[in-house]
Amino acid sequence: MKSSIAIITSAIVILIVAVYAGRKLKLSPRYDRTPKSLNSWDALNKGIDPSDEKST
């Protein structure tokens, strides 16, 4: 009985530490995928109106 309580307590502590560490650590930004150029759909998502063409 005492050993099962110790195992359950250890499992709970390990679970809490794992969840806490997972929230604190973040992946490197190199894994975030971003487009190299904006297409009209991505421009709309960023609040840029694609119908407003800038004359060069």
C-alpha cells in the first residue's frame, strides 16, 4: 500500500514538472515557417489591402 502511494505521488510530481517545463521552454524560431513573400491571402491576414497597388 505504501509503495503504491509513493509511485502515484512520484508520477504526479513528474507530471507537474513536465507540464511546467513544457510551458516555460519554447521551440527555436527556426522551426516556425513563414512565407518568403506575401501573397494576397497573407497580406489580407496581416491587414494589408492587396487592391491598393503601390505605383513605382
